[in-house]
Amino acid sequence: MSEKIPVQIDDITCEVERGTTILQACKCAGLRVPTLCHHPDLEVAGICRICVVEVEGMSGLQAACAYPIRQPIKVRTNSPRVRRARRVNLDLILSEHYGDCYTCVRNGTCELQELAREYGVDRYRYPSTTTPKFKIDRSTAIVRDQNKCISCKRCIRTCIDLQQVSALETANRGHNVLIQTAFDKPISDVVCINCGQCINRCPTGALRSNMPNELLWHAIDDPEKHVIIQTAPSPRAAIGEEFGYEPGTSVTKKLNAALRRLGFDNVFDTNFAADLTIMEEGTELLTRLKKVLVDGDSSVKVPMFTSCSPGWVKYIEHYYPEYLDHLSSCKSPQQMFGAILKTYYAKKVGIDPEKMVVVALMPCVAKKFECNRPEMSDSGHKDVDFGLTTREMAVMIKEAGIHLKDMPDEDFDHPLGLGSGAGLIFGATGGVMEAAIRSVYEIVTGRPVPFKGLDVMPVRGMEGIRDATLTIENPLPEYQWLDGVTLKVAVAHGTANARILMEKLKAGKLAYHFIEVMACPGGCLGGGGQPIPTSPEIRAARARAIYSEDHQLVLRKSHENPEINQLYAEFLGEPLGHLSHKLLHTHYTPRGRFFLEGL
């Protein structure tokens, strides 16, 4: 049993476990201590000194976030000395921050701005930065503005500790400290995987996504263009947070109405393409397993990795290129949808693909890089024209004067607007694996998966790495070769966990048939384009919204989606067939520690 230590904080007495920080103890006592460099997802740094408090018997002020309680103490969080110190620290940070607040993407959600308002800052008390010193660095996905950086190192701790990518580092010391890429190269030329997790944890506007909003407005306003949007489940479970809804509130049908009022000609469900992905990926998995287990073909690589997460794909291209043959050749649902829209759908409704603009509303900043990859044009056109994040869409809706809460409920357009619950749960970590298991098991055995209510609980949850086994018994005649085979699967979210998994695979310590990896903590619902702030609690709430919506659907298995079956009957022929392989599958590129974007 953990040792309990009595603590007195501003005349409030409570007991905490040994090692609890003062900041955590204050939260337990119902007291708020301001922070800036602290984030619930990151290791303690104690850099900004905004959270300083007085500890009785100690001459200096202590950073509440970094002070572990090991003995009874008395703490003051609001003494004159504490308030003065916080104000001085805040004024010093502001003096080196190029504000530009009215034109900043974080205006209204900036933590530095909020602290300045809270502490009544009405003027600069030290000489301030009035002109930008640094050039803005941008890739297709991410924009870095060093002028707005406050050197809290949240981005570095995110990139190194949380994601283990290490695209950012500290240069110089003291007053001259800078956050930069290796050798100060453009962010497009280093190992950045475009996951955007640094953006989600930056307290200011020093990091942001590369917004295409003006180009998109231009396309919407062009009467010659037919603008189509597909929306993924994770933005629908999170965008409500931008309009006053509690985290975990799904606003799918209200969002559909808002998008039509923005001027989109069609609103489709990415879950349709997620179901299509399961059909292709499930067939690919069975094909690989047969070649390995029956034919003994050593050239076929198992385990097979999912390829739905573009951040994970780019991560493996950089760090584990020798495993690229293990990646599923399937494009992500976003890209599959674009290819189908500019071929099958364009012909079906008589629209020239050249006049079609396909937009993907995604939780992910890396989707911007993905849709600009040169491999993604098998339709004869750029499959997806714009990747738009949840935050960027919220800006467009607000700009149009649309009140999301006042919108009526509207359904998706058809065809290509019907998605199953299996496609829906792609948004949560483990969702792709669960969707695949639901369909593959039933296709092989003719029976539903042996889990209550189709919920494959062993692959759900927020643990960094999870695994499960499923034994195939009494399969259908064409799958007799799988009889008695125990399928071993694994799920990882966040590239730091992916690295652990990959290193164990390299060392021969693990053996699996199928592995799902999502680059972002929590999966897509924790993507780099989702509303700010993010925390484990917020991501869990979004996951509950997705699973709740899955339970409310009648259609919960990808292979039973009638619009998917219609697509194969009218156009594609069969999963992994000639046409589907041409349009829906791709290849990936080994990359080094530095690379030129797009190559």
C-alpha cells in the first residue's frame, strides 16, 4: 500500500501518495496553479517557472510541477511573493514573444495570451520584440514560426519522448536558445513524420498546420468546380469541442448540414472507404497467409502492417525501411475514396474529373503530406486535392457565420455515403484491427466473431501496446488450410510504442501475423489536427463517442455494406483484382535521415 503524506496547501489539508508533485496535490485540493511548459502527456521540465510556489522552510520558490512531495510540507500558492515572481516571469516571456495576436491562428486559444489576460498584463514592462526575427519554415503539412516560440520545449519533448522521432532539438543556451531542426534544415528536409503532435501541445502559435482554407474557398466559389468532401469519424467526434460541446459529443449529422451550407456539392462518409479498405486489406492478409502457410513462399512478408496512418508509413520509411515489404499495399481510406470519386463516381454522375475537387476532412496533419505524395494519382488525377484538419474546418464554419448547434440533422449523400460501424471505429486505436477481425473471421468461418456484441475487447484500450490471439476452428471449405491456426495480432499507438514493437520484432522476441500501428496517441481521435487542448481524458471521451455510435448502427461489418458490394459488382470486380490493385494499392519509399520532400 502506498505511503500517504499530509500536505497543507493554502490552509487546505490533504493526504497524497509519496512522490506526488505539488501541482498534482493542488489539483487534488481543488486549487489551480497556472502552468505553461507543463502538459499532462509529457515528462516534467520545470522550464517556464510560471507555476512557482512557496514551500515553508525553503528560501527559494519551487516549481510546483517538478517538486515531488516526500515529507509533510506547507505550501502557499498565492502569496505576494509568488504573484510577483509569476508576473516577472510572464513579462520576461512576453518581451521575447512576437505577438501579432490578431492574425495568429491561436488567437483565443493561446495559453500565453490567456495567462496575460489572467494576470492583467496591460503593457510590456521590458523592451519587447516588435518585428519578426526569423523566417517562417513550412512543409506541405506543418508551419514553424520561431518568432512566436517561448522555448517551453513542449514540441521537443513531444517529438523525442512521446513520439521518438527527434525532428526537433535545442540549439544554443540561455538567452540565445532556439528550437530548430537538425542543422537548421527546413522541416520538409528532415525526419518529421508530419504527425502534428507538436502542434497539439504547443501553447502558442509557434507551430500550426499548413492551412489550405483560402484555396478551398476559391474552389467552392468557382461555379465550374464540383467540390466534394469526405469526413472521417474522428473529426465528427471532436469538432463539437470547437463550438462549446463537451469532449466526446458526436455531431455527425449537424456537421453534414453545415458542410452543405458552406457550399460543398456532396458530403460523403469516409467510413465507406474504410469498409473498402477492410475488403482489400483483409483479402491481402489472407493471400499473404496462404502463400506463407501453404506455399511456403519466403518472399511474402508476415507480419503484415496496416498502412492507414500516413504518419506511421513515413516513420517506417525513415526508421525501418527494411520492413517496407511488411506494409499492406492498401492506400488509406482517404486516398481510396479519392481514387473512386475521380473514376467510378465521376463516370456514374457524368462529371469531368478535371472539374472535381476532392476534400478530405481528417483529424490528421500528415494527411496533407499523404495527398500530395506523387504515388497518389492512380486515378489519372490527383486523388485527393486538399487535406483539411478538424481545426481548419471549424475556422471555415465560423467564418461563414454558421452556428453548428443550430444546424438540423442531415444524412450523407449516396451512393458512397454508407459506412458500417467497422469503418467508424477506425478512428480509435485498435479500430482497424477490430474491423478487420469482424470481417475476416466471418468470411473464413461463416460465423460472427466469438465476442459479445461484435466488440473485440482484447484490441481496445489506451495501453501503448496490446496483443490478442484468435484460433480459427471449422472454417469454410475454401479456407481449410486455416483450420486450427491461431492468428496472433498486435496493436500499437504512438510511434514511441511502435519503436518498442519494431525493436522486439527485429530481435526475434515477438511473432505476429497482423499488426496495426497508428502514429498518434489514442489513434486518429488524438490526431495532430484535432481540437486543442488534448489530454488522455479528452481522447478517452472521443473514443467513447465513436464506440457508442458504432453500437447504434445496424450495419457493423464492412463486408455487409451494400454500397461496397455494389461498387465491386459495377466497377472493381473483386478485392485485390486488377482494377482495385491499380486504383486502391500503392508502394512506399525508403528514406534516410534527411530527404527532399516528395521524393
